[in-house]
Amino acid sequence: MMTPNQIPHPNPASEARIRVRGLTKVFGEHPERGLALLAQGKGRAEVLKDTGCVVGLQDVSFDVAPGEILVVMGLSGSGKSTCLRCINRLVTPSAGEVVVDGTDVTRLSEHELLAFRRKHFGMVFQQFALFPHRTILRNVEYGLEIQGVAPTERTERAMTAIEQVGLKGWDQHLPSQLSGGMQQRAGLARALALDPDVLLMDEAFSALDPLIRRDMQQELVALQKRVKKTIVFVSHDLDEAIALGGRIVLMKDGRVVQQGSAADFLGNPADDYVRRFVEHIDVLGVVTAGDAMRAPALVARWDMPAAEALSRLDAAGEPVATVICEEGRFQGTVDATSLRGAGGTVLKLLAADRHAFVAERAPLNTAVVALAGGRGEIAVVGDDGHLRGIITNADLVAALARRHRATPPAGASPAHPVQ
Ligand SMILES: Nc1ncnc2c1ncn2[C@@H]1O[C@H](COP(=O)(O)OP(=O)(O)OP(=O)(O)O)[C@@H](O)[C@H]1O
Ligand SMILES: [Mg+2]
């Protein structure tokens, strides 16, 4: 199993847009004393007791790839905001490095930092912080105004951002005339107008009603696909992290407990804390068809003679063969019953539900629907239409069972044991 500080990322570190290594923040009068104790292996509580310093972050490492949404998650006080603020150095780290597009932010002079921040980062907070007497347009223009962008250009850029967040037609209104959700859209537009590479979002949707919040999550995902920003999103809400769909860095007491997808947390929890964190997760919404699939019993090309397919199925003791074309694209299935006594190729004998398949990346609940209507087996295909595997009723049950093994109920023994 991976330790929290191994970076499970397919890209080499050089490709990361943001590379965080050994990031540590000690708050207090004499942070160096706190650091020294940490170096001796002392814990957070001891550092507080001995020096009065609060360890906000300790040895945090992760990468953020370009165009990725990374969710930093954890309970209140776990260090999420501190971590986010260290990335653009609103908080000065006590140790470690934060490399953004090849530049170590911790080494910039104050002057360089201002320019760097302006060019690279946009921030969106939980509080919308709009100027009450400025129209939405003038609020969104604000950052550009500070940068000295000419009035025509800044209006143009602000209007584009307003449109991007779905507030077209509201530019002349005052913040008080907008709902909370709309005000947060304006906050997002204000960040987008500056066209930063990286959006840092701290509990940006936490003040919104649940339904509006869900809409905003979906819209952020859609927007991110269009504008391809790199987003670091802080949240204490697992459902939100799942809805945003990216990798998750789970923090506890200033440290990273585990990083990966929600499905990784579920299938391979690093410890009991992670196990408890994902206890109430909707497994069918998180595990993908690709996670649950297995190799088909028999793959037959469409020009395979029916007799050959039948003898192979019989030899394997399997009832169903999966049929592909010569390029490997999924065509359908044939079962032993229809093959028996038939001549010609398998192509003519494909089952009527030949289009019954699910996408590899689709959540398992789409497979449940497909399985319910079929013969207990469904094909899994990639974006290119190629066969990747199959899921049977048994695989589905196994995926659910794995989740239950991962989270045994306290004092587990059935209330009504089977006699
Ligand atoms: N300026 C500061 N001075 C002293 N301690 C601080 C400061 N900022 C944060 N801390 C401490 O660092 C720890 C992490 O705080 P942080 O604000 O990063 O948590 P968080 O995960 O964002 O919590 P929340 O979900 O409540 O926003 C906490 O123990 C907090 O008290
Ligand atoms: Mg916070």
C-alpha cells in the first residue's frame, strides 16, 4: 500500500502544473522551535504543549496536473485552507516547496510574488465578497481595473466571464438583487475574468442551498472542460468531492492521510479513518464499470464459425461469448443455445440486445440498469467502442461485497443469525 507521501500520479512530476513537496506550516511566535520538535518526530499535540505553536500543515506532498480538478478534503481544522493559501503564498510556508509551472513560489521576492500571483492564480471563497454598490459588471471588472487594463478591453473580458458563468443579462444589477447562487457565480466570473491558469476555490459552494450547490458543482465541471483551468478545490464534503469527480487529497490534523479517487479510498482505504470517511458513500455512484469488470469468458470474432464458438464455450463450461469485429469493437453476444446446431458465422446469431453495453468510465449504477434488463451479463467498452471487459450479476454483487468488507459494521455479527 502507498504511504500518504508517495504521489500516485500517472504524469511525471515535471508535467505537474503544481508540485507541492514537504509543505509544512507552523503558526506561532517561534515557528522554528515547532519545526525543530517536528524534526525530532514530536507530534502536533506535543508541539502545541511545548512551544504554543499550532502545526497547520506537516509534510504535505501532492501534484496537480494541468487541467485537473483536485479536491483537498478534510474536517474542520485539518489544514485545507492553510494548504490552499500556501499555494499562492497568502500564507508563507515554514518549510517545503510549492512549484507552479516550474517556479518555486516559496523563493519569490515580495515584488515577484505579486506579479506571479496576478498572472497565475484566481481565488474564489465561501463569502462572495462582492462590492455592494458596484454592479455585477463592475465587480467582475475589478481585478482588471487594478491591473490597469483599458476600459473597453476589461468590459469585454468581464462580459465574457459573466456569460461563461451563466449570468448574461445580469451585468447591470447590484449584488443584492441576485440570489446567493448567482452572487457566487459572479465571484467565479471575477476570478475567471483575469484568465488565471489556476483557480483556487475554498469552500466556494458551502454557503449555497443543497440543490443550487449541486447545480454549481455540475456547472463547474462543465466549465472546467471548456476553459481547461487547473482547479484546486477545498471542501469538507465527500459528496461534493465525488460530484467534482477529480482526485482527492484527504487531510487530517495537517497531514495527508490518503490521495486518490473516491473509488481508491473505498477499495483500498489507507486506515480506519479513511474507512470511516467513506462509510456512507454510494458505492454504485463511485465505482466505475471499468473498476468492476473482468475478462470475458470467450471473445469471438464475428467471422468465427458458429460450431467453433460452440465447442470453445462448451470446453470452457461457459454459456455466453462476446463478439467483436476485427478491429476489436464490441458487436454483441451469442449464447450456447443459439449456437447449437447453427451453421455459418457467429455474426448472424448475435442476441437481440446486441447494443447492451456500458462505457468503461460510467458509474456502476448505469450497469445495474442494463443488467436488470438483460441476461445477467453486460459488455464494457472504451471511448473507442473497443471491448474492454464484461460485468456479470456476480461481479456486481462482488463489487458491493468488497465495499462491505471494507467497512465492517461495529461489533459485526448478524442480528438474526441464520440457523
Ligand atoms: N493564522 C493562524 N494562526 C494560528 N493558527 C492558525 C492560523 N490559521 C490556521 N490556524 C490553525 O491551523 C489549523 C488548520 O486550519 P485551517 O484553517 O487550514 O483548517 P481548515 O481545514 O481550512 O478548516 P475549516 O474547514 O474549518 O475551514 C487549525 O488548527 C487552525 O487553528
Ligand atoms: Mg478552511
